[in-house]
Amino acid sequence: MKHYEKLLALGCVTRSQLEQVTGSPSAADWLCREYQRKGYMERIKRNLYAVISLETGQCVANRYQIASHISDDAVVSYHSAFEYYGYANQVFYEVQVTSVSRFRAFNYDGITYRHIGQRIEDGVLELPNGIRVTSLERTVIDSINLFEKTGGLEELLRCLALIPTLDEKGLIACLSEYDSGILYQKAGYVLSHFAEAMGLSQSFFESCAAHIPKGKNYFYDYGQDFVWHEKWKLYAPADLMQLISKGVTDYDAI
């Protein structure tokens, strides 16, 4: 039990952390087998283990700590980051994890952990509790970019409606790293509906508009009854916010 308190403080541990705690690979092997046999730990996936509370019999780590330990560069992202910040309309039984290193989706304790490829590097917060999560500004830009696969448009709008303020410099930094004219276009269009509530300035939207690509684009591929928005040079819903009240009937989230 001399190592248990150290492991308990970590909540969940990788194989390399076990070796650091025990001092050698062989000692880590023995401890892993012994603690699993006694119910002090249980396997989450290959090379990742949950530390079990002797009082409750449950994993000490929460879903966000587990996600952050999947790999050295794993980051809680997209809708899961909204959930972490408390700005999600719904709580999913899935944690979306961004990393360069790939992993197959797996289930632990009723939660599915799903990999999403990394598109930009900056905008990651490393917290004292062992959680790595995208900044709120990066979460917003990431989610606008990939809303079709991370919860759907209606859920994205409901999440945005809960956010009291955003840092414009953080938003521009993420957009700049993406370096996508279409994403500037879509971000400007979407966030213009929340400008007053979030305190976004006219200069932010002018920056977005300055990067609009030539030609005519569609907000998403499967839209019906789109109208032309001259300011954003974009075919999109006539009244985006109405989608929250009536539900998205012309788009099914993937």
C-alpha cells in the first residue's frame, strides 16, 4: 500500500507513470497485477489504468482527467470542452479528444472516448488537476469548423448562447493558425449573432470579413432554404437563431 497514496493523488496512471512510482519496469508489472487483483486499480485501455477509491469502489479520476492521459498530447476538445467549462446544453456520453497520436475509440465506465485529429496546436490549457483542455476561444473556433461531427449546429448554437464573453485576440489567434478563409467567413457569420451578448467589437468582424475568399460558399452542404448574406458572401439560413427554437430540420448531425 505504500504506493497507493501516490497513485490515488494521480487518479489515473499511464504505464510510464507506474514505472516512475515503482522505480523499475519489473516492479511496475508486479504492482499492476497485484493492485488489479486487489481492486485498487483497473485497466482503462492498454497502458492506462484507473485508480479505484477504497471508500466508494469507483474510479478517482473524472472523464476529463482520463481523456488527458490517453497520450502525451491528448486534449479535451470540441463539445467535451464546452461541457468542461459548463457551457454545454447537453451532456454527452462521449469525450472528444484531440491529439496528433491516433487511438481507436474505446469505452470505459459507460463513456466513449473518441479521437479527433489535431488541426492546430495553440490554444491548449494545462491545468493543475492534470487536465488538458482547449481554451474557450479555440473550442468555439474548432466547433464552428467541425460542428457537423461534434454535436450538430443546434447544439453548437445553444452552447454559444451560454457563453458570457470571449477574448477577441484568442479568437483571431486561432483563426490565424487555421488560415482558412472559409472558416473566417463562417466564424464571422455565426458569432455576429452573439456579438452584443459576448461583447465582440466591430473590428473583430472586420478582421473576419477581410479574409473572406472570392466566390460564393455555403454554410454547410445539406442546407435547404438558404438565403444569400451579402456581408459574409455566404449562403446560409435566413434566421440562424430561429433554428434553436424550432430545431434543425434540414440538417442531421453526423
